[in-house]
Amino acid sequence: MKIVVGLGNPGKEYENTRHNAGRIVVEIIEKKLSDIKIKFITPDNFMNNSGKAVAPFIKTKKDLENLVVIYDDIDLPIGKIKISFNRSSGGHNGVGSIIKSLKSQEFLRIRVGICPATPTGKLKKPKGEDAVLKFLLGEFKKPELDEIKKLSKKIAEAVETIFTEGKDKAMSLYN
């Protein structure tokens, strides 16, 4: 079974927050990819417990190979994505929870940029743990959310490529 997970937090108060970028994207691409047999998951538990929602669907090595996790990345500018495979959590608690629950990091991730940048491309990241947390749990500004929604088309194409032509092809086209 092909599985695409969009990480985020449940509840109305988190709906359009930056930390919910994965969840926002999955809700959009699920409609675009209805012709491919994919199980889309937006966990109903909080980000730090994402592994509990994903683990029941991953029973074999083949399931693990067909898992794509989509989530926010503060180290990428808004409008950019990065596809990676078999990497650490990079400090992302949702991904860390999945790695811990599956006892493996051998799955695909699509990181969605959420950080504003200057016209020259320099990231405008908040400084300090409290500022980062406030930023992540803060709502997207309207133009940022529009950019994420626009980016969903590219992410849908990347997911389709992953499942039809393989991860290496997707990485070469979309990274």
C-alpha cells in the first residue's frame, strides 16, 4: 500500500499554522491524486506523537518503502521543497516520533519550506527556542498560505513521480 502522511497538529486552533504545512499539503494533494491508489493520513494526534498514528500502517519492509512523510521545514524558504530518504529527524519531533515508532529512518520525506526569506534568498529565521516555537505555531500570512497551496501542485507531481518512477527520479526532478 502506498501511504502519504501529512504531519501537523489536530484542531481548529492549529489549522493554518506553519507547523501544519504537511497536513495542509496532504489535504490538497489528496484531491489531485485521487486516481492513484494511495492511503492519505493526517494524524489525529499531536505532532510529537505522529509515530503512533503511522506505525499501524507499516507492517512490512515494502510498506516502509512506500511511505512518504510530508512536513514543515524551517530551514527551507517558503515555496521550496526537498525530498530526502533515510535521514535523521533533523530535530523535527514529528519525524523523530515516526523513526522511533518504526525503528527505522528508511522512508521518504518531502520537506516543505516555511521560512520567509529576503529577496536575495537569505532565510529570516527566528532566533531562540521560544521565538522558533511561536513562529512554528503561528498562522501563515495570507500570501504565505497561498504560496504553500500553489506549491501543492508541485508536491502532488513529486508524489506521483515517486510512486510511478521511483524516488531517485523524483529527487532528480524536484530537488
